[in-house]
Amino acid sequence: MKKGYSNYFSETALWEKIRDFSKAAGEKVVYAVLLLYYLMAEKSVSLKTKASIAAALGYFIFPLDAVPDLAPLIGYSDDLGVLLFVLSKVAGSLTPEVKQRAQKQLEDWFGKTGQEELMELEDPIS
């Protein structure tokens, strides 16, 4: 993944993208974004890891990615792939607290979430 995508990351742009497209992106994509976002906020995470996370979140924010986000059913599949790739690389840094913060935020936005779906996302990165 090109590090240039990290230039597209900003908290404001991330929250706007989630606000405008969270329902279309779905719980899995938003949960992956939240895991990375909250992990990036951890003081114990290295700058190199934070740069990788910023690049993945920048890719999510960037409107002109490999598969346009507005394409029905598959629009966020490339975003999820990038997010999962980076999550797999930083999985050792994910703490129960980061996961709990992400799950709580997801529930605030989506209501009661399907834990099975979240576990499907976490299994490949564990």
C-alpha cells in the first residue's frame, strides 16, 4: 500500500466519512476503522505502526480508490481488504481496551451489533 494515502488521513475527514457512509460501508468496515483509529491513539504504539494505520485510514477516506465506494455490494470490499491487511500486521498491539472502545462506539452508532460478525473480522487478524 502506498504510504501516500496517509496524507489523506485526518480525524475530521475520518469522522465525516464514517458519518456519511457508515451504513453503506457496514459494521465490519466501520469496526475495522475504529480498531485502527483507537489503536493509533495509544501512546505505546510505534510511529512506524501509526504511519501504517494512517495510510490504511487515508485509503478508507480517499474517494478515488480501486473500487469506487458507491458501487453496490462491492464498493467497500477493497477498503476492508486494506484495513484487514494492516490489522493483521498490527494485531499484536491490539489490546482488550482498544477492542472494547471500538465495540462500544460501534454499538452507539449501529445499535446492538452482531458479535459473530465482529468475531469473523477478528479471527483472521488474531
